[in-house]
Amino acid sequence: MDYKIQKCCYRYVMAPAKRPRAPGELTPKGEQTRRRIVAKAAQLMFDGSVSRTTIEDVRVAAGVSSSQVYHYFKDKNALIQAVIEYQEETVVGGHEPMLVTLDSLEGLQAWRDVIVKGQEQRGCRGGCPMGSLASELAETDADSRARIAASFGRWEGVIRSGLRGMQARGELGSADPDRLALATLAALQGGLLLTQVQRSTKPLETVLDAMLTLIAHEAAD
């Protein structure tokens, strides 16, 4: 057999077969389009509100057709669920690399500084994207409320993990890391809300500093 033909046949036999896409699985281009739609919807809902953001608004912002929007999302509620997931990954997932260092006072202080700086850069506008969704959807959409609650639970869990690490090293005394984690997240959310309303980082700095002082006090005991 001619060498070139033999080589061609060998390459043909050895070439891996393409994995067939599962039903509903998107192509890379389709996934990119879907992500763009969700990102634009998330920004519109954050800048304005969920109720006032229409599918048409999202379509225009994403630069897609109506048929493309409805190809990925059967209705506005499906899009809202995708926005909640997107904001969780952006806010909580974006913080996770830093949150894993919350097992020390230094790590907690660095986290506090990043949050305050972020609000300063945004002019204290918008508050927390997850908190914003919660305030608008919690009383009107049970499914959305449950998903947002789970997102906050993930956030609380990472803080709790760091505090448990401090406790394992004997740095929290008899303090309950689970209660401290919940208190820290609640203080953060309240601080972000007042910072948004007052257009000042003072409320946020005050509550976070108070929580760090409490944790430092427990660590010193």
C-alpha cells in the first residue's frame, strides 16, 4: 500500500469520533449567546428593576432577535431564574477565592476592605445584586425566593467555613462560628442597604468593623 494512502487511512481510523450533543445541550456559540442575554438581563434588572425590565429591553441590549431570546428562555420567569444563578456566580462565586482566606483576622480585614472599596468605586449605588433581587422577588415569587435563599446560604457557608477554621485552631474561644457567620452576612447586607440609601460607605464600614471587633475579641479570649 502506498505510504501516503496508508498514513491517511491510519489517521482516519485513529481520529476520535465527535461526541454527539445531548438533547438540549448548546453549541459553544449558543452558550455564548445565552450568556450574553443573561448578563444583559442581569444588568438591566440591577440598574432598574425586575418588574420594569421587559423581554424587549433584554433583546435590544443583547443585540439578538426575539426568537433567539425565546429559544433559550420560554418566558420571563425562566430568564429571571437564570439571572439569579448568574448573580450568584458573579457575587458569591466572585468572592469565593477571597472568602477561602476568611480563616484569619487578616483575611477578614482584607475582605472587608475589598467590599468597601467596591462600593466607593460604584458611588454607593445599587447595593447588593442578590439583595436587590431578594427585596423585589421574595414576596411575589416563591421559587425565586427559595433560589435566592440558597444563594445566600452558599455565601454564609463560605464565611462559616473560615470561622470554623479559626475555631479549629482555638482562635474563637467558645463562640459559635455558625451564628457568627450568619451575623456577619446579615450585617453585610444591612450595611450595603444603608450605604445605598445614604450614598456613603460609613454604614457598611461601621457594621463590618463591629463584626471584626467582635470576632477579634472572641479570638483574644
